Amino acid sequence: MPTPILHKESLIPGKTSKLVLHAPQIAQKARPGHFVMLRMSEQGERIPLTIADTDRENGTITIVYLVMGKSTAMLEALGVGDAILDVCGPLGHPTHIEKRGTVVCVGGGTGIAAMHHIAKGHARIGNKVVGVIGARSKDLLLFENELKSFVDELLVSTDDGSYGHKGLVTELLRDRLEKDKDVFEVVAVGPVPMMAAVAETTRPFGVKTTVSLNPIMVDGIGMCGACRVTVGGKTKFACVDGPEFDGHEVDFPELRRRLAAYREQETISIEEYRR
Ligand code: FAD
Ligand code: FES
């Protein structure tokens, strides 16, 4: 069913935008960690995007996307008053959230938006939430104010030192884990190398580490096998078994290889679309 766009905000001009969609049925059911599959045209592919927020009263969901290739460029071409051809969801398992104490939520790049929804779920249930966010530079940092409104502590890093700690989120994470031994879980959402580095950082501390995986998805409902990942030596389908998994068990090199498998076709596709 066409899903109207009620609000659009450019977070990083030309690169990242936030859309608020009128999707009352999805908003009623969606919980942190869920995602939706969107299709912009009859012949177009379906792409997965995480639900970054919901407003049940107003029947809306929020998505935040990085313009990567043809499908996200088609989404970026839409504005308030337009409708997305189909939005299917909520899909995947929601994040497991229970009241246990201190949780550290790490977000990188566009993943900060998805992490924000998970962090909000932990804050609502009464966990102490430490947010750790990072980007290449200050102008690429997302959702800082939104996170500040509910987290107990927010640690920020930029690669170039233009804001917060100069360096990587994993350096802040390591310092925080050394300082506070009460952390019961670390949750990470962001680029694959960042999630792999978070898992390696937490391993010596023995802290449960949950990562939200982003393999290529085609149907999003467990039928096609496109989103196959290896976790603890077993094959899992991220769309129905995940997308969140134990970061210490994920085969990250395989995920990286599979994400790059169609690079040539993706380049041709965006070049043809731009012409
Ligand atoms: P393309 O040029 O087709 O591809 C660019 C790169 O995006 C590829 O190299 C590949 O790494 C990835 N990609 C391509 N097609 C798919 C696909 N069908 N499924 C997954 N990845 C693909 N991105 C966001 O910006 N915000 C989000 O909230 C978000 N949430 C996601 C949640 C899940 C569960 C998953 C699996 C992915 C999520 N992504 C998110 C990634 C997003 O789906 C891809 O960036 C998008 O599909 C790229 O499509 P494209 O045609 O614009 O780019
Ligand atoms: Fe088809 Fe997961 S996307 S099985």
C-alpha cells in the first residue's frame, strides 16, 4: 500500500535524510530493532531500512538512510506529499530488552539512528544507558540531541578530532569498560568494520555484545537466502533469525565479502539512473 511521507529532513545534505511516514499499522507493532522493506517502483528492488523511531499516537514511523546507490537515490528524490510504493514490516526480531543495569549502546554513521531506537527502549525500561557515537567529522554526527534527551551519559568521537574525542568509538568503549565493570551488555549498530572492532574490544572483558547485521536482503521474509550469515559456525538468515546476533560469534570477513558481491552491477545501476 502506498505510504505517504509526512516529513522530510536533510541531516547531512545530499547524503543522509530522515523521513517520517504515515504507517499506523507498522507503528502499532514496531519495537526497537525491527526493520521495514521498501520498494520505490513496480520493477524496483526491495531494500531494508531500520525503524529509527515510532509514534503510535500519530501512526508514524521514522527512517533514516544514507544515499548509497539507485534505490536510496530514488527514495531521496521523494518529498513531503509523495508516497513510497510499498513499505512492509515490521520485520525481524526486535531487540531483547530487559531491566538489568548498565548497557552501552554504540553507533557509527547512519547506524546511530537505529541505535538510538534501541537505546530509547533500554532507557524506557529503566536501564542506565551509556551512548557512544562516532563519525569521521562533527558535521557527519547524527542524533546527538535526540540521544542527549534520554541517555545517562553520551561519549562522542570524531576521526579528525573536530568534536569530542579524536579517534575511534572503540577507544571510548574500552575506557568505559575499564572504568565500569557493571556493564551487562554492549549493543553496536554501524558499518561492518566498526561492529567487528566493537566485538574485538569487548571480547577480553567477557561482556555480551549484540550487533545488528546489514547483509544484502531480497525478500526480507526468509525465502530467498540472500541474507545468509554465519554465526557460531551455523548458517543464519539475518531477516528472520536476526538482524541482531552475538557479535563474538559472527563471521565478519564473510559478511564483508558478501556485501561487496554485486559492486559492479550496483555501479552500473546508479550510473544509468543518473543519466
Ligand atoms: P546499491 O548501490 O544497490 O548498494 C550499495 C551497497 O548497499 C551494497 O554494496 C551493499 O553493501 C548494500 N546493499 C545493496 N542492496 C542491498 C539490499 N537489498 N539489502 C541490504 N543491503 C544492500 N541503510 C541505511 O542507510 N539506514 C538504515 O536504517 C538501514 N537499515 C538496514 C537494516 C537492515 C536489516 C539491513 C540488512 C540493511 C540496512 N541498511 C540501512 C542498508 C541499506 O539497505 C542499503 O544501503 C541499501 O539497500 C542500498 O541500496 P541502493 O540501491 O541505494 O545501493
Ligand atoms: Fe531472503 Fe533473508 S532476505 S532469506
